[in-house]
Amino acid sequence: MNPHVQAFFDPATFTVSYVVYDPATKKAAIVDPVLDFTPRNGRTSNQSADALLRYVDEHDLALVWLLETHAHADHLSAAHYLHEKTGAPIVIGSEITHVQGVFGALFEADDVKPDGSAFGRLVSEGESLSLGDLEIGVLHTPGHTPACVTYLIGDTAFVGDTLFMPDYGTARADFPGGDAATLYRSIRKILDLPPQTRIFVGHDYLPTGRTDYHWETSVADQKQGNIHVHDGISEAEFVAMRTARDKTLEAPLLILPSLQVNIRAGAMPPASPGGHVYLRLPVNAI
């Protein structure tokens, strides 16, 4: 039995969110939802998240999980908003505690306990969650961040930022706790899945020569054609390439607002005594 997958692409952050559900029982999960944020004026909206909820309602689905593949550095998560609207628990890899420790200290976020308690469920390698008649399996796939996980549901794998489309390659590994060699080993774990496994990526960026966005690939396609890590690429070759490439990359535009929200499971920092909510901008700190 295999799930139905519906993708929602956010052109502002190049993020792909998913509604995935068991066709037999209509039990559903949302993967990596986006909270719309305009950095020019600090405005948020729930347009992207509400589109997910409309799809759930229109297809008479029962939302049971909100799945985060990691603490994103390029978009704010809408998981908290969706949790408040639906009651579905927010799930993330158990190593989120490491990420909370690093970025909680950076932002002096005294309300953030580095124990994962902001989330509803922490998962580790080998654990599973029920999705109707299907199961959600968990692979720990660190390297991009320490907390990255891949969710396995039937013939699908939701890999977050660990892998991109074959013609774009792989995630950066230079964030705190990231590591190129660890990323290579995580990718090989994914590529050891059956070749027909459908891989759903967390972002798509248009490489030269492609005009349409895509987000579904397969283990077979990745092994044959991923420009960074196809079969035959050694760990040493990958690490050298990834390290050199990462040195050329700028920090993501939304890294500072994103991480201080996402370590709180998508919640904003507590309001000030005057009732305002502020996101901090540490100067010369990253």
C-alpha cells in the first residue's frame, strides 16, 4: 500500500510542502509547511498554510501529524499555526535538542529549553508512526543539520534538504553541526532504499537548462544522475566538492528569522511587556 502525495510549491522560498495520506483511511500528514513572511516589513500571513488546510478539508482527510524534516534555515515553519488549528502534533528528529542549544544561545532565547519540549513528538532512527493502514518510518539523515530525518511512507521518502533533484545535487553542510562526510553517509542510506522508491525533495531551484520546477525523483534516478553523488562518487570526492562549494554560498536570506522561530516549533518569541513580538538580529554573529 502506498500513499497519495500532493505537493505545494512556495516560489518565495523555493520550498515544497506536502500533504501525504493513506487512501484507504484518509489519515493524513503535512510535511514541512511554510509560514509566509515578508522580510521588508516583518509581516506574516497564513496563505500557504491555509492552502494545505483547504486541501485536507476538500478531500475529507483527517490530519494526524505535522512532520518537520529539520529546523529550516530558509523559511519560517507554519507548524505552530497548523497545530493550533487542528491539534495535530508536531514531529521532528530527536537531535533538534542540539540545534536548539546552538541557536537558543545565539538568540538568547531564554524561553527555549534545549530538550525538544516545544515539539509534540521527537523521533529517532527506526521508530515508526501510524498513518491509517500505513506506517511512517524514520531514518536519521544528518549532515545538512544534526536533526535531519527522512520520513518513509510506503514507496515514498520525504528527504527534506538532504537531496535535491538530480540536476541540482545536494544540500549544503556548513551550518552549525553540519558535516559533509556525515551528509554523504546519510545520502547513501537513502540510496540503499529500493530503486523504485519515490523521493520527494524539500526545495527545487532551477539549474541552467531547466524551466520547470520539479520535486519528485527516485532512488534509481538519484543513483544514476545526481550531479554531486551518483554511483561511483567516493566519500572523499564528495567531501572535497561539497566543502569547496559551501565556501562560495551566502547565508540564506531568512536564516535569522527562520531559526529563532523554528527552534520554537514555528511559534513566535514571547511578546514584550508592550505587547509586541520581536525577532532578534544578532550583528556580526554568523
